Amino acid sequence: MSRSIWKGPYVDPSLLKKVEKLKGQTNVPPIKTWARKCTIIPEFVGLSFLIYNGKKFIPIKISDEMVGHKLGEFSPTRTFNGHTPADKKAAQSTPSVGGAKATTGSSNEKK
């Protein structure tokens, strides 16, 4: 569920204060933040942020297309290593099949 329109976008007050302080400067260092739920507003465009993803800070440069999104959308918290290849799955299932054949062979000897 999205935030109600009459409340407006959520912007962390301390983050907004840092942005206003750095707005007039040249050669602005990146702003370090933990506020992943903060909405990107037009004042952030052109600034660099270091957004915490739970393990490390991800560097992000804000562009026009990012306005209206949340900061956390641009620093993923999970790494996707890909699905296991088909040949790797086959290699894992082969030993269990071999063990099943040995079991059926021993049951035939009992009869």
C-alpha cells in the first residue's frame, strides 16, 4: 500500500538537512545514509549517496528518472548467484540413484 497523498513523500529530516547544507557547494562528497525508506525528491538530483544495504554502503548517483522512488530500491540487500546449472543437478542426483539400485539388488537376493 502506498503512502497517502495528503501526507506527501517521506524524506528523512536529517538527510534533508545534509542535502540543504551541501547544495551550494562544489565538489560535494557523497552523503552516507541508512534511510532506505526515504523518497527521492528533485533536490537530490545530481548528488551522490552511500546507501546502506545491511552489509556495506552502495554508491548511488541520483538522476532525474529516480525521482519518486525510494533510496532502498537502488541498493539491493540480497545477492543473486544464479540458478544451479542442469549438469550440476544431474551430478547431485546420480549418487542417490546408484544407492537405490544397490538396495533393490539386495532385496532380490532375499527372495
